[in-house]
Amino acid sequence: MKKLAIPLVIVLTFLCALGGHAQSKIGGKVVDDTDKTGLHNATVMLLQAKDSILVDFSRADEAGRFSMTKPDSEDYLLMISYPKYGSFSQLLEKGAGNVDIGEVGLTGVANLIEEVMITGRIPVVIKGDTIEYDAGSFTTEKNAKVEDLLKVLPGITVDASGKITAQGKTVEKVLVDGEEFFGDDPTLVTRNLRSDMVDKVQVYEKKSDIAERTGVDDGERIQTINVTLKEDAKNGMFGKLEGGVGTDDFYLGKAAVNKFRGSQKIAAYGIAANDGTVSLGWQDEEKFGLSDDQMEVSDDGNMYFFGSGGDEFSYWNGRGRPQALNTGLSFMDKLGKKGNKINLNYKFGRIENNEINEGLSQQNLPNGTFNQSSLSNSNVTNQRHRFNGRYDWNIDSLSTLMLKVSGTSGRREAHDYGEAFSTNADNQPINDNIRELSTDAKNSNITYDGLFTRKFNKVGRSLSIRLAGNISDDNGEGFLNSVTNQYIGDTIRTVIDQFKEMSRKSNNLQTSATYTEPLSERWRTSIGYAYNNSKTHSINNSFNANADGVYNELDAEFSNDFDFNTVRNSGDLSVGYKSEKIEFNLNNNVRHDDLFQRNNYASEELDRAFVTYNPRAFIRYNITKSKRINLNVNRNNILPSLMQIQPLRQNENPLNIVEGNPDLTPAQRNSYSLYYNSWDMLQNRYTYFGGNFNQEYNSIQQNIFVEPSGVRTMRFDNMRERVNNSGSIWGGVGSNLIKKYKIQGRYGINANITDGYNYQNNELNRNQNLTYGLSFAAEKNTTKSVDFNFSLNPGWRKMSSSLQPEFNSSGFTMSSNLWFKVFLPLKIQVYGTAAHTYEAATEAFDENFTRLIFTPGISKRFLKNESLTAELYVNDVFNQNIGFTRFQQAGMISQQRYNTISRYFMFKVSWDFSVMGGVSN
């Protein structure tokens, strides 16, 4: 814990430094000049006199009184305004000390002799469900990006990875003038566009594409930020070039160029790096980016649309030392008089990585424990081409057609080496294994989606027809070499030398039609029908070598040829209500699923049909314009996947064999979620809390049988005797911590639990994972003196199994993070990040884990416009970055250590350039 004192001392030092700036108070009362009544909520703004940049703002209370503080470092302009009244302004000179304005009388427009133009800018406005910020009212550095602007907006936070939170909710989509910009990656906007190009920033909850077009609210909401540009920023070119070289052969190169011409936007970027940078920014695994959509139809017939977030091309998981090449090109425009929109982009990525893992695992069994230590070394080269296109056609004033298409082509080459050694509770050896697996796999995927919407003259009446599909073709081959020794009585040695051949082809189609009808001004209903057809053909062959060393002898035990087809017919009937206070929607879905599976090698067929009811309800109550509460209730029936039902024994890891089960039946999941949030604009305070709870009946899980030799066989089966439960709760408050120094504070709580069952050696086992914790954060983003963000997150984690509970794992956890930037004369900045992690020893693992990663740096800006920056920084100055994780899966409690990037020095130069409206920066 001593190492945690380092960032704490830094923060305390900064806080003390802030106290050196003198502050004084401003107060007064705003009244109607005629009857002297107080003007409640009158806007009071403090501006820098030299450039009219907003320093602070407040509102008058019910009596019209106001009070605020100001630094004494320069001249300021006090501006007071109220709707339909003339404005008031007064110069406050440097060093004036405390100022009592007294009674300020504003004259109504009707009583003015001459017309008065109110020129005061309102920093924040709430328009219905949208919070709109005036970008020019907030201060950022020169050449700052949109991300820097977001950091100074009230109610919005941005972490070190670029993840944005607005009023307590994670932002999943960032638009530019209401349109996608490279699709699914918010940081391609926030770290690419300059803040001085921005006119307004709007925050709202975006409905799904289907809901916006049909008017049928499905309850889906995506926290969204829309960045609207200034008119003069829509014509020109801008971008950034960045390059760095470091010790231990580290390097970084990035280039981004953007050309805007009215509605036309062209952008390109490229990255080549081995310092962990694999893209321009952070990705959320559950995005639904529109212009970078992929569509996948699962084996059970469900169709999912999602962005590319979460894969190795967009997010580095901290393992290994990736060498990345990532490029992209995007084109957007509006065509013709009808404003038809086109959005095209192409991306190419190539990543090479070497990952080394050391693991310890404990399997609790009815008669004792089973322990395993392992080592793996994986070398992977992965590359991918992706194209995405979208065209929105406004056929006429009532009819629209949306067309989307995407294609992906990729290749993955891997060489995996692994060692494993198993012992019993008395530390006696049971088995060991050494294996090598080399694979070369190619994949291709084409997705198409068309949605036609026809609105009628009667408001709320519409017809939507959709046709979508997905075609994929994956194939690969590989070699498996493995030696396993089993120490039960006489030593038994098993040698595997096989050639693997894999192929999977799928063709999925979905069609649907939805008709909506308004029942009254507030009530509406809809009826819909959908047809899904999913066809998959999977081949997995294993060949042993003959006497001549030719791999042509089929191993039937580890081979199969399988067809899995799903045909779904479903009907929907929904009813909805919407008023200013309440939104409500109930959707009733009845589904008929026909599952056909054929084992071609065994000439066995199985045809089953299921009729299920899947209701969904959504309720939102708008307490006020800035306070709301949401409730969602869903029931869904989950069909088994091809991987779970195909009766194929996998032997890639001879000590852990996975078996499918063709007799699986659907699982039923009930989900409940509740969310509340509020934001007090005047006090700059937001509050949120939420929770969800899931029940899964007849769940599909893995039952485990461990043989005396230590070989684990994992077989999918339905859990009919128990119900699996999971849930989480979270909540927090953000507010002014020290308003005088513009320091914001955030406080939160969280808890998560999973409670599931499986069978271990034919005995019922209950697996529980429980985590709960607190969070505290303080931040200052003023681009003056010192900016910082500090967070502290203590918690407790418990991983337990009902078998051998004395060997469960539970212990204290702590994480803390610090980011700071000190603004010095001569355009010099000193900055740094620190991350501290602590995990206490547990019953299963008898060692503590402590890690402090501190990365300091210094930068200087050059040129008159400060567009050229040189910086030197040290990644992980204490050389403590060690990959570490603890987790539980299927009754096995595990700990892993893995290689990652640690200490290196890097010198970096970056240049921001722009030519806007024909003028260069």
C-alpha cells in the first residue's frame, strides 16, 4: 500500500497548489424593474473581458438572489439575462475584491423605448429529452480535440481510454451533424475532430433504427452524443500527424486527414505501432454502430446487428505485445434535392502478437480437489479487410428505403504451444501434457439489410418491410501434436499426431413486415410477422498418419459432418402509450421454431419443434425534464447452438475434452432492469442508480467429469433441477466537490452476483461469484494551472463452490487511478498517469498481488498557433506491469499471469494542421 501513496501525494500537492490563487465573491439580486419582484432562474454569467470566454455561470434563486466566486487574476465581465427582458452587464476589474452588485433591475421588452438585442450566450439548455451545450462557452486549449471539450462540459466524464460517460450512462455512439463518422468507434470523432470546429454538443438517448422509422418503441435506448459543427468548419481540410520512437524497439506512427465540403465528409487514417495502439481509440463490445454494422444469425435463428467493437483490431486486451497496422477510409454525403444519404467506409487491419500465459487452477470435486499448473505460448497473425455501405433513399415525402451492405475477408495464422501439469490434493502428480497446435484459417462474410418504410397521411400509421441476410464461409486446417502421461498405477502415455480440417458454411435469411396504427393521440398498436431461415453445414475432420506419414486415416471419434437448420415463424402484437410524463410499450411475441439436425457420418437425423411465448415490456416515467426512471421486463427462450449440440469430441487439449449434446432443449430467461437518473443543471449535480436481475430456467451449462487420471470431460446439458440467477446493482452521484476551484466529485457503489449450478462427477455443485465495491473520484478540467482526475475503488470478491467450500477464494481488492497535467510557462506541460492494483491472498491462492504502473511525461508546444508538439514520456517507470487475473468458470477457480508491455522510453512529435475556409492554421 506504500506505493499507493505516490499518486496520493501528487494529488494533495496539486490541491495545495490550487489554493494559491486569490478568490473573491460576487453577489446581488435580479428583479423586475417595474414591480421589483425577484426573477427566479435568471442567468448569471462570468466572462473573461478580453475574449468573452465563459468562466462560470449560475442561476438566481426564487427571490432573485445569486452568489458566485471569481479569481482575481484578470478583468471579467458580469452578464445577467432573463427571457423577454433586456440584459445587464458590468465590468469587474482585476483586484476588485468582493463585489456586491446590489439590486439589478431588468426591463421587460415591452417597456423598452428601443429594441434591445440580448447577446449573452446560454451555456447549457435542456430541450425536451436533449441536453445541449454551447461549445463556445467553455474553455479548451489550442488545437484541442472534441474529447478535451467533453471533459469540461458539466455532467460528462472521459476516462484515459476515451470511454465517455454522460449523466452516469456510458455513451455508445458519437455522431457528427447527426451522421455516423467511421461507424462504431466514438473516439474516431472525439480524438480526430478539433474542438474549435464545434458549435453545439447534444446529449440524448437515441432510439433504435426500427423504432425511429416505424414509431414502434422497442424500449432500446443508446446514450448518444451529437456534435454539430460550425458552418465555416464544414469547408476545409484538417488532420494530425504523429510519430514516436522508443527504447526496446518501440515505435508509434499515426496519421489522420479529414476533408469537409458542405455535407460531404471524406476521412482517412493510418496507424503503425507496437506500443499497444491498435486503433484510434476505445471500443464497447456491445455497440450497434450503423455504418460499420455486421449482422450475425445465430444457430438458433436469432439475428443480431452489431459493430466491430471488442475484437483485436479495435481494442487491445493488455495481453502480449501486439504489432499493429490499421487503416481506414470513409466517405459521407447527401445527394440530390431530396437529401439522400450515402455512407461508405473501408478498413484494413493486420496484427501480430505473442502471448505467454502462466496459470494455476483448482477444481473442487466431491472427494477433494484437483489442481493444475499450465504454461502457454501463442503466436498469432491476424488480418482483415472490411467494407461497409449504407444508402438512405427518400423516395418521396412518405416513403424511405434504407440499404446496408458489408463484407469481411480475413485470415488467421496461429501457432500455440502448451504445457500442463496436474496434481491431487496431496500434491501427487496425476498427469502432464505437452502439445503444439498450428492452424491456418480463412473467413469471409457478407451481410445485407434493406428496410422499406411507408408512412401514411394519418400520423402514426406506417408499414415497414425488411429483408436481411448473412452469408459466411469459414475454412481452415492445422496440425496437432500432443504427448500426455497419466500417472495412475503404471504410466500411460498417449501420443496424438493429427491433421485437422475444418469448414463451416452458413446462409441466413430474415424477412419481416410491421404495420402500426394509432388508436388515439397517445395510444398506438402494431402487428408484425417475421420469417427466419438459418442453414449451417459444419465439417470437422481429424486424420492420423499412415505408415508412410501421409495424413489420410480418418479418426471417426474426433470427426463429424453436421447439418443444422432452423426455421422460425413469429408473430408480434404490441401496444404503446406516450405522453409527456409516461412512455409504455408491451410487445407480445409468439414463436414457432423448427430445428433440424443431421449427423451425416452416422446417418442420424433429429427434427424438433418448439412453440414459445416471449413478452417484452418497457415503461419510462419522466418525473421532470431532467429526472426519469425506466423499467424493462423481458422473457426470452434460448435455443441451443450448433457448438452445443454437435456430438463431437474435441481433443485439441487432451486434458480438457468438450462434448456436445444433440438432446438439448431451449432455456428460458426472464430479465428485469430498473434505471433512474437525474441532472440538476444549476447545481451541476447528477444522480443515477440501476439494477438488473436475470433468472434462467432449464439453462444450458457444462457438466464436468474428472477421471482418476485427471482428464476433464465437459458435456453440455440442461439444468432442470435448479434455476440459475444473476444480477447487479449500481449507483452514484456526481457534483461539485470544491466549486471554488472547479473540482468535481463522483461517488458510487456497485455489486454483482452470479449464482449457477452444474454437476461435478455426478454431484450437484453450486457456483457463486460475488463482487461489490465503492468508488470515489475527483477531477478538475479547466486547462489552467493543474488538471487532474483521481479515482479510488475498494471492493471485495468471492468465488465459491459448494463442493469443498474450505478451498473457496475470497478477498479484498483495491484499484486506483490518477491522471494529471500541469500547465507551465513557455508552453510546457508536465503530465502523467498512475494505476495501482491490489488483490489480497485467498484460500485458493496464498499470495497477494500488487502492481503500480506510473507513466510520467513532459511536452512543449511550438509555433505561433501551438500546432507542433514534442514530448518525452516513460511508460511504466517502475517496471511493474505484469498481467494478472482471477476468475471462476464451470466450478474451476483460476489465476493467470501473462506477458504485457512494461517499461520503455519514447520521444514523440505531433502536428495538428488545418485549412478551414481557405485559411491555414
